[in-house]
Amino acid sequence: MEKYVINGGNKLYGSVDVQTAKNSVLPLLAATVLTDEKVKILSIPDITDVKNMIKILSRLGCRTVFDGCNLIIDSSCADCYEIPSELAHELRSSLFLLGSVISRFHMAKIAYPGGCDIGLRPVDLHLTGLKRLGVDITEENGYIICKCDKLRGNEIMLDCPSVGATENIMLAAVKAEGTTVIKNAAREPEIEDLQKLLNCMGAKVRGAGSGTVVIEGVNELNGCEFLPIPDRIEAGTFLIAAAMCGGEVELTRVCAENLSSLLHKLRENGCKIHVNNDKIVLENHRRLTSVKSVETQPYPGFPTDLQAQITTLCCICRGQSIITENLFETRFKYVPELRKMGADITVINRNAFVRGVERFKGATVVAHDLRGGAALVTAALAADGMSSVLDISHIDRGYGAFEYKIRKLGGDIVRVSV
Ligand code: EPZ
């Protein structure tokens, strides 16, 4: 077990490069199973979820070569269609492999996936969509077992714009017979990135980002080289940290377009934000004013993955805020930890009611999930005095070189084994 020890109160100055997007790289890795040719994913982020996804690919028989920055995947020797529980439980995106593995083997067996404990996280939309493509699915002893003679294109209407279900169906449909239309598809930038990679591999996918994705099945896919989009959630986390601590922080290799809902809120708070091509600079030297409300929504609405971070910011703004979490049932587990740091925050059902206090006080707090853990780090950086953030393995799942980047900006943080 490891923890962060943080001495709060430093303003943040300087520039950091944003990693490639965790939530793009994971489905992109699943897509590499669809071809026997080599696929090179550039600038892989150094995070646990990616390492676990690589373990799963290796378990399927794929060969992977990592040169410290880029990852080459060769699936020509893939010979296994089963993902055991000890690997599937590590991360939610093991689920995305269902579509790819079924497309390759016409069989798939996967234990129910893991991932952050932020809600029920059902898989019904994934399974319903795959059934519409001709997949027979049974569930037994905690495993999802899929069989199909031939994948056939079909029209699929998603009850809600699920990111993972959209991606899983795209992966299963690219080599199906005929055309698949996904309606009420997720519009996240990561969906567009997956479309871009698949088309780079020779697929015929269009409409990602529009809410309706059309996939014309092709016979074969080829290898390619691909640079994923920047991680909008890592970028948003650093912008919020800068807003809370004060100072002037530049993010490079970032796509402001994918962060517009957050930039709008931070400007409303009183932050000065300059966007120049793939750079964003945030400057703040005073106590901010609360935004009245934040409601998480599917993209392009305010991202649920930044809910903990913006709520933490509101805790030290002037005024009151209401933050509503509309996507996941239990994504406020970080709130009792913030209260230990002096936050005045009450959660009733899906709403967090915040009254701004002057500053956080340093305390020992526990990370319960990836984004809540990152939010606690930002609170500790802005707090008066020393803090410890325990169980930071949750944070390692999605933030590469996190303490290195924070120290580069002037934050006083060290990783300690306990
Ligand atoms: C993806 O999870 C992301 N993970 C999550 O990021 C993100 O919070 C989420 O999308 C929403 O943006 C990855 O991409 C690896 P969903 P996913 O299916 O695909 C309901 C992070 O911190 N739903 O879009 O699991 C579900 O209950 C992680 O990086 C069903 O009802 O999310 C939720 O209310 C956390 N049935 C809503 O859809 C289903 O079959 C959105 O979930 C699937 C989902």
C-alpha cells in the first residue's frame, strides 16, 4: 500500500504535458484484436488500467512490445477467447473486449468486469446490443458466455448513451455482415477516437460524435500507427488544482474543445483562461466565487469524471453550490473525506449541497476510487498544513506520473510506502 504525503499551500506555476486519454486508449487496445497485422499505439500513458489491459491481451495470446513510450500489439497469434476473473475484475474496460473477441473467435467468455465502485454499472446495454448482432449470450457462475456463427449488422437503439456499450457494439460490428446503425450512441470524444482508429485500420465507420454511428461491415482490417487524443479528464483535474491553489499553469497537448463545459464553469468561477491551439493557460490569484450549480450529463454536458474535482473546488469558493450526479449512484464517496478537511458539504441522494469555507485543513484521508482520490489530492494541495492521502492505487489507475507533474508545478507531494 502507498500514500501521498502533501504539504499544502503552495501556488502552482509552470507547464505540464497532458497524457493520452485513458478512456480512449483502453477501447483502442481492444480494437487491436480485430487484425492479424501489427498496430502501434503511440504515447501510451503510464497507468495501471493500461498495464492490466496489456496483461489481458497477453492472456488472449497477443504479443505486445513496449518501448517506454509506444506500444506495438501483434494479435496474429491470439488463440484464447476467455478472460479470467482475476483479470476482468481489475478494470471495467475488460468488458470492451467482448465485441472484439466475439468478432475474432465467434466465442467469448469473460468474468463480470471490475472498475471503480461508483455505482451499479450494469452491462445490459452491452449484451442487448450484441444480441441484436446475432450473439447468443448466457450468464453462469459470474461469467458472460457468448457464441455466434456469424455477426450480422442491425439497427440498435441504446436506452441511454452508454460509452462502453457504444464502443463494444462498434468493435463487434466492424467485421459483421451488413450495416449496423447505433442510435442514441454516446457522443464522447473517445468514441470519435475509436472511429478514427478503426477507419485507419480499414473499417467503414461514420457518425461518431453525432449520436448515430453507422458501421458498414468489412472482411478484413489492417494494422496501423495511431496517436490517441489527450486525456480531457487529467487536463481538467490539473486545471481545477490550479484554480484551487492559485498561480498560473499551462497545459500542453490538450484539446480545449473537449473541455468546453469545464472551461465555461471555471470562467464563471472567475478564473482567467487562455486557449491557444493545443495549449490552455489558467491563471488565478484570489478566492473564487462559487458556481450556483453543476449537473453531470453525457457528453457534451459536464463530465461525471470531473464531478468530484469541481465539487472539491466549490468547497473553498465564496458562496453556495449544488452539484448533481446524474450518471452514477454512489459517486460521492470522497465527501466524508473532504469533511475531515473542514468542508461544509451535505449529500442527499444525487445532490451535494456545498457551502464554501475559506480553506481546507490538512488531514489524513482515504481514496475510494480514481477520480475521488484525485480530488482529495487537489484538496490537500490547497489545504493549510500537512495531509496524507491513503490507498493511492486507485489514483494510479488513471494518472501517470501524477506526483512528478504536481512537483513540476511546485506542489509539495511525495509518495510513501506504508
Ligand atoms: C465510461 O464508463 C468511462 N470508463 C467512465 O470513466 C465514465 O465515467 C463513463 O464512461 C461515463 O462517461 C471508460 O471509458 C473505461 P457508461 P462506462 O456505460 O462505459 C448506465 C473514469 O473515471 N449503463 O457510459 O462504464 C450506467 O449505469 C471512468 O475514467 C447502463 O444502464 O459508462 C451509467 O448510469 C469511471 N447499462 C450510464 O449508463 C449498461 O449496459 C453511463 O455509463 C451500461 C451503462
